[in-house]
Amino acid sequence: MRRLLPLALALALACGAHANSPAPAGDLPVKVTLEATKVHEECTRLEAGQSRKYHWKSDAPVDFNIHYHRGKDVFYPVKRDRMRGDGGTFTARSGEDYCWMWTAKDKAAKIEGSIGK
């Protein structure tokens, strides 16, 4: 029994360390609390054919999109309203500076997720 206690403690510590470990190299963690009507975005350059996996969840509905700008025009390859989560793989059709954007609508929202490679 005395041998099991140190083993159980080591296992608990290892599991706790894994749960709090940083995102894999190349992943951009997203963890933000937005006040009502506020916006958060994460942007990165993608060339045509490059992909990024992404996932996120929120404790309140938010509007979400992936967009890019060309001059004064804004293009939305992905646009979702009043979502509590989403994810998938986004592949760029053209080389652009793409932004993943969340907008809190009626109330504050806590958002967690990541944008990876």
C-alpha cells in the first residue's frame, strides 16, 4: 500500500501537468473574455493552398468569421452567427492576411480554443 501512494501522486501530477501544458508548437492558443459588443481577432498570413486547423468554444453565443481585406473590401470565406463553438480546417484560396474574428453580441463571452497548422 505504501508503494501505491507515491505512484498515485506521480500519476496525478503528470496528468495535471499535461492538462495545463502549452499548445503544440505552431498552434496559436485563443483564450479571451469579451465584453458585450467587443471584438477579438487573431490574424496570420496564408498563401494559396495553405491550411490551418482551428477549434473554439464559448460560454455564450458569439458571431464568428474568417475574413481578409483587399483595399476597402472585406471578404468572408467563413461566417457564422450566434455560435457557441466551431472548428474545422480552413484552406486559403489565395494568398492573404486572414483573420479569425469573434464578436460578443448581447453579453460577455469567454472563448477558448486554438488555431494550428
